[in-house]
Amino acid sequence: MSLRRTISASAAAAALLAGIAASPARAEEGMWTFDAFPAQRVREQYGWAPDKAWLDTVQAAAVRLTGGCSASFVSSEGLVLTNHHCVIACVQDLSTQSNDLVKAGFTAATRAEERQCPGQQAEIVTAITDVTPRVQAAIGRNQGAALARARDAAVAAIETESCRDPQRERCQVVTLYGGGQYKLYRYRKYSDVRLAWAPEFQAAFFGGDPDNFNFPRYALDAAFLRVYENGRPAATPRHLKWNPRPPVAGEQTFVVGNPGSTQRLFTGSQFDMRRDVIFPTLVPLNAEYRGRLVSAMEDDPEKTRTGNDALFGLENSYKVYMGQWQALRDQEFSERLTTAEANLKSRVASDAALKADVGDPWSEVDRATASYRSFYPEYLLLEANAGWGSQLYDYAEALVRAAQEREKPDAERLPAYTTSRLPLLEKQVSDEAPVYPWLEELRLGFWLSKTRELLTADDPRVKKMLGRQSPEQLAERLVAGTRLADPAVRRQLWQGGIRAIRQSDDPMIKFVLAQQETGRALLDRYRAEVDAPITAAQSRLARARFAAFGDTLYPDATFTLRISYGSVQGWQERGRQVPFATRFEGLFERATGAAPYELPAKVGAAERRIDKKTVLDFTTNNDIIGGNSGSPVIARDGSVIGAAFDGNIHSIGGSYGFDPRVNRTIVVSTAAVQEVLGKVYGGEALLKELGSGAPARRRR
């Protein structure tokens, strides 16, 4: 989901108060794993629930895009439905100054015209296995750095031994309930992902920032990809049935996708750190960087074209951070969090056996969080976000660390560099993608200047990093001198391993190599003082929650496959009913000719051919979060009727809680996609593949 709008503290808090962490799930609340779907609860509420065969079919059709989104198979030949904002990076990578596909849109008239997306991989869950006993046995009584090493060694061994075909499979051990459970997810992967259709950016993002996180909405935020195998479209016989009918008020809906991250099971001290340390650091940094980026793009068409995707993502992040920060500063919401935690503590204290089992995990989290507070800015700038998103820096760091880690046994490597995870990293490093020097210099210069400002010029690590150069001078030298924009150079360094890295005279490689001692020291400290003790404490907190609330709890989101249930409906806003659907007629009425309400050129040219009564977007009360972007919205009969692409103003609080009265998922309808494919974008071949015919009409 693209979280792109700030909200007031009162609105955020109102949306959260009914769904506070450590409480049993409410109706419609929950991002459930497929092996723990609450079928009985759904059946009691709706009179029907999916059976195992239904769930198995849907699971086989659900796609995770490693770029951070969700999707689904909608044909037997590898066709994938997702959101436009999930493919915009690909569209930007495929664009040139003379052929701006972001602005004009893209339709492949034939399979031969479909174009590969750099760095993208599609993955489908084939099995979920509980490996909790093995991982927890490996952890044993270890603490600190020893705990992290033991856990990571067990995870690496499980992943490596469980997937024997790295060309077709990927295995991932997922931590649930903060360490209360560990599940092995086995994936069928497709490394050749190609763009088949994307509308004009203005059609996908009509209304721009003023309409973001609001409804009514008139965005055609949809796109099609296709997965290939051995140079041919992959066979995907288990796919969702394309159903271009309008949604019906009150009908059951299921959203299946990969929600990225929630913090609903955090403790009070973890919430406090986000409010007092993390957001006060990130919000002003992002605001200043946005100002620099906008200034650099001003009055420069080519920088505007090449920088728009970066600006789009930055504004999303800024508004999410700002909205979540405002929510955590709301006094009533904070009091409810405190009360919920006190309730769980009371339940533990009143049960002698449970108290003896779990001890006082809250104090352990408090100590770990206090430690994290003491070095968060330096960890952020020198390790976690080093390079500030510079593509060239990220290439260099991946090459350097992969070479260093491959010298070690799998059990001793950092988790991101184990055998099971290297194939995707190698693909991301090796695939050809454009690099924009002006943007690289801007990112690196900003990062270096803010590191000097926040850590001070007297910090020995800053002195080592800058030497006698200014941040801007160093950024210019690194970008001008590096050859890492060339994928052939990157592949050569990857294949050459640690010897090639040490012998390289590339300034970016040498710079990153010189920073490794600093970054690794901070990473080791984080793993020993923060990650490990919180993992141990959360494992016992999970046992406390299970004892208190039984199986009514679902785990926090982890960018792994989940299913949520709900229904098509609007909501009450300030005493008025917000309708659940918009139609094309509203798009034309809303168009003013001035940004951001300019009518998309191709849509405007086809106005007379478009049925303006066709539903464009609609809302449901499914529980989703960022990462669910592109998730299929599935009807009771197993057909897909839309793709989730956003949430309403209240859903920004979904990181911390859920209120089914006002939290809404915003969906682009399959009816809208069907309407424009042929009439606007020349997608007749896609319509034929989808089984186009007269749109099915559901009885009301």
C-alpha cells in the first residue's frame, strides 16, 4: 500500500483506540497466516468461510514482488495483476529522455514487446512449516551476541537444507510474534519478470497529493507484469479468475498479500522510542532532503523526469512518518496503550505458573530500548541507512559485504548473505538499470553533510569518512570516479570475490571498504544489545499473550503471505456517509485541467468510448498495511474483483491498531481495468488472455 498522506493526531488516534496491541482481535481485524486462518470466526460472522481447497487455490495464485509489493496470477500464462505504483520503478528504468514511458504509459502489443524489469523477482509460497522447536532449541539459554549467532546459524541451516534448487526455489525462515514462533516459508521463484501494461502516470495517480489517503478517489492504479521461465511465459495453471464486475455493497472480500511491517505487539518503551527518538530524527531529515530534491529538479525537465520516482517515494515516507508520529503523541492513545500493557501484566501476575514461566520480559525490552536510544543516530547514519539510498553506494556495499561474508561458513554469516539469500542479491546487483549521476551526488552529499552535522565534525568516524574534503566534494569525487554504473563491472567484482574487492581501485569500493569497520561495529552492537534481548523477551511475551488471549492473536506483519477478511462498505465521516465506490463519471467531473487534476491524455481522448458508469475505485474494511499494494481483492467465489492500492485517512494508524468502523482499504476495480484496456490503451491481446467478454453483472 502506498501510504502518502499526513493526518491529524486526533484522526489517527480515533482510528487506533479500538485496536490496541496485546488485545484479542476484533471483527475484521487481523492479517492472518494461511496456516492459522480463523475460519470459524469468519463463518460465525458471515455465514460462510473459505475451506482448505479455496485457501490452497488462492495461496498458489498469490505473488510476492521482491520490490516490496503484492500481486496475483490472473491467467495460465504467467500474467500478473498488481498496482502501477508497484511497477513505476521498472517503468522509470525502461524510460529514456526521448521515450518517457512513465508519462505516456506502456502497452506490449505482443509478448515479444514485453520488457524485463531490472532487479525484480516474483515469488509464490508453496509450503509453510513450523520450525519453532529447532530454532528455539538452538537459542537455548544464550544471550546477547551468542543468542543472535545461534539463532542465525540455525536459520541459515534450515534455509539451505530445505531448498535444493536455487534456480527455482527460495526458502525463508520468518520470525513471528517477535520470536515466539519461527516458520519456514518455501517459495517458487521467477527471476525473469517483464512489464506488460502500465497506464499513464497521471491516470494512476490522478488527484496527486490532495487526493492521497482520501476518498472519493479516481486513480487507475493498476498494471500487468508477466513471469517468464527459460525465455517463455511461465505456466501458471493455478490462477485467479478475472471477474470484471462491479463490487456489491456488503459482499465478503478477502485481501491476500504480503503486508510489510506493523508494530501492534510492541511494548510501551518501544512505542516511546519511536515517538521520542526515531520520528524526531527521521521527519526533519526527510523534510530537508525533500527540499533539496525539489530544488534540484526545479526548472530542469530531465532532472524532473529522472527524479520524480525518488520524490514520489520520499513524499510517501515523509507523510507516513509524520502521521504515525502524530498518532503516538496523542495523549488518549498513549493512555490506552499503557492500559493495554498493564492489563497483560496483571494477567501474568495473577497466574503464578505463567509468571514463573515468562518472568519480566517488559523490563528486558526496556533495557534494550534504552541502549538503542543511546546510539540510534549513529547506527542510522553509519550503518542502517548509510549512503541515504544512493544506488552506487548500495551496489558497493552489497559487493563488499557479499565478498567478505562468502569467506565464512554459512552459519557465521550475516543473515542477508547466507547461501539461500545470495541469488536474489546477485540478481539485484547484476541487472542493468540506469544510474543518474546528479541524483547520486545529491543523495551522497546530503548523507555526508547530515552525518557530520548530527555526529559532529569532531567525531573520529566522521573525520575518517570525510578526510579533508567537504561532503559535496567527496560525493562528487566518488560519483565521478566510480565505474559501478556498468553492470559488467559489478558482475566482474561479484565473481572475483574478496580478492577482486581488495585489489579494486574503484573509489566507491575503496570508500565503502574503509567504512566497514565502523558499520560492522555498530551492527554488532545492535544485534547484541537490541535485537537479541528483544527476541528473547518477545518469545516469552508471546507465551503470555497466548495464555491470556488464546488463538485470537495474529502476528505482526513481516512481508510474508497473509489473508484478511472483510466486506465492501463505506463509512461514516463527520456525520455523513462516505459512499463505497466511485465511477469514471466522477473522474471527468473532477478534472480541472490544472495539476494534479489534469485529465490523463489518453483517457481524455477516449472519453466518448468509455462507459462512465463503470466503477473505478471502491472501499472495503479489510485490514491491510504497506506491502499489501497490489494484493488481489477476492470475492467469495474465488474470483478477483480488484487490486488494493491504498487506505483512507484513518488507515495510517494501521501500524499500531485497527478499527473496522473507519479503517478502509481502497481498491482499483477489475471493471475499470477491463474498461480502459481496449478502449484507451490498445490492450486487446490482454483482454483476450483474460477471457474478455461482456462484464458479468451481479444481482443486487
